[in-house]
Amino acid sequence: MLTLRFRHTAKGRLSGKTDKAIIGVVASGNLEVLLERVLAGAACEVVIATPLRGYDATWKAVVAEFVERSSPGGLRISINDGGARPDTVYLRLMQGCALMEAE
Amino acid sequence: MEDAATGGQASWFQATARQRVAGLLDPNSFTEFVGPSERVQSPHLDLFDLPSAFDDGVVIGRGKLDGMDVLVAAQEGQFMGGTFAEVSGAKMVGLVRAARDHKDLPQIVLLLLDSGGVRLQEANAGELAVAELMRAIVEARSAGVAVIALVGGKSGAFGGAGLTAATCSRVVVSAHGRIGVSGPEVIETNKGVEEFDAADKALVWSTDGGKNRRLIGGADAFAEDSMEGFRAAAKALLAKPPAFDLKTMQAEQERLTARQKRLGGCDDAISMWRILGIKDPEAIRDMDSKDFAALANGIKEANHDAR
């Protein structure tokens, strides 16, 4: 297993008050994303556990794009990957943010 | 959670364990125990270079079903086939034991089974978990707890999950649900394709599938494949759980003996259904849930006061 860790400073804190949420399932081509509002300020950390090696640059690009677009400041995001494609990863990250923003 | 996946008409078969819990229970009534942020994960999968899940594929907690307090455990059939392992098994065992020991907890346990059996990477722990769970269910039932199995997920209820279902007070199944001990592939591998052709879906579902299980008394209620379908079936069964006593056990033994005598010589499900008095057994496969549930309610074999 490979662990990847990305730290970003988002444009601002994510709105909403939900303190944690989980979306997705660890299955073939899928992943689970656990979001926790535990960081100070606009900090955002994404930690990925994946069985697949050699995709570091792809993960880095997807996470950077996600942070840029949705401004998930304050979140620690933990991922268990089952070999998901980048579009699925991006979708789950956005779904997770929507859950955290929900009233 | 998103409404489309947890609303009354959402498919139980397609849903994840979390969506089933949300769709089955009253809105916002669920409190999870040992949730994903506690990260109680499998200590073994990493050794095999396999990803683990934050909840090890089992969601446990308490909530309300139509206002009644219930405990719930749901297996995630999409993660490692919903398998029993060290953590996933301990969560279910702990929940049932808690109901057994603490009268201030809900005295109803709903087990949303969706499992191929024991996780082979943690086989010893998984086998022990199944044994402990069955014992815990029997002890909880002796203490007056009702334990209801709900089966309608992609992995069915095979191996230890099939055994677990058999120890419950009542069993609900949908057409997509399958209940058995040895799964189709296992039978084919060990006994040959002449014995059981695992690629023949019609054969597999007519044998292990929910309709057959309901007709021959392996399940006490037939649910439509939806959140509302399982909700309604579970609610109806909770009204009258059987006592767990010598009388019930004797009735169950008599029922199984009679079933063996009556149906034991059959080669397939359709010939069993014919013996049960169903006029057009070939039509069962395509019958919709409502018509089928009504037909099953009129079959003597399917409706007994045992278990």
C-alpha cells in the first residue's frame, strides 16, 4: 500500500457546519472519502491510501484541481482507494464537500 | 444523505450499507457506534497490499423504525464481499451482545446481511466471528431480544451469513436476495458443473433466490426491492417475533423434517413449487413482488410458526 499526503492552503474555509461525512465505498474502481472539519483556517490536507503505484502525479493534479475549485479550507480528507479513475475521485470529493456544506 | 439513493422507492439491491440504514430507519434517527472517523480498520489487509475501509465494511448503531427503538448492523457487500473478519465481525458480535446484556438498549436487532461469508485473508478471525455471532444471537433471543435478518444485497447471505440468517428470529428476503451456505461457485468447484451450474443465473436464483427461500419457509416475509419494501416487511414481522423456547425449537425441527420428507427428492425448485400446490410454477420467476407476496402468504410450507 502507498500513502500519499498533500497539503494545501485553500482560498477560504468550506461553508456549512457538518463536522464529518463519508461517501463512496472501497470497491473495484471506487473509493471512500472521509471528510473531517478539524484543521485551522484555510488549511486542507488530503491523505490517500492506494494499492496502485505510479499514479502520484495524477493524484496530485486531481487534488490540486479540487482544492482550487471548491475551496475546502478546514478539512482533513482521508481516502481509501480501490483503484478509482480520476473522474470518480473528483466526483466523490465534490459529493463529500456537498455533504459537509448541507444544513 | 442524498434522497434519490435513500428514498422509499430506491433500490435496496443497488444501495450501499449506509444508504440502506438511512432508507430503512426513520429520518435522522440513526446514531452510529464506532463510526468511520474512529478508524477501527482491519489490521490484516495491509499485509496483503489491499485497501481497508474506515468502518471495515460494517455500519452499526441505533435508531428508530416507525417510532420503535432498534439496533442495526449493516454489511457493505461491495467491500470485500461484505465479509466477516476481525473488526467487521466484532462490531456485529458486540452489538448483539450489548442487546443481550443491557435491557435499557433497544431489544430489537436488525441485521442487514450482504455477505459472501468469511474474509479469506482473515479466515480464522472471520470463522470465530461467525461462531460468536450465532451464539450471541441465540443468547440474545433467549433473553427476549428479537433479531431480524434482512437479505437483498448483491452478495446475498452465504457462508457464515447464511448460517447467521438461520439463527435469527425472523428473515426478510427480496427477489434479488439469495440465502445459502455454499455459494454456487463453491458447489460447482467441488461437485462439478453437472451438480450445479454457477453460470446459469436462472438456476442459481430459482434455487438460492428470495422467491424459493420464501416458498419453502427459509424466509418469513417477502419484500419488494426498495427501502419502503424492507421497512414494511420488517415492521410487520416485529409485531410478533417467536418465543425462543423448547416449543419453538420442536416446531422448527418438525417443520424441517416434514420439508425434507416432502421436498427432499426434488431436483430443482420448480418441481418443489409444484408439490407445494402452485398451479403454474413456471410463472413464479416473472411474477411481480406484490402478486408473489400474496401467493406466498397462501402457501402452507411458507407460513409456519417456528424458527
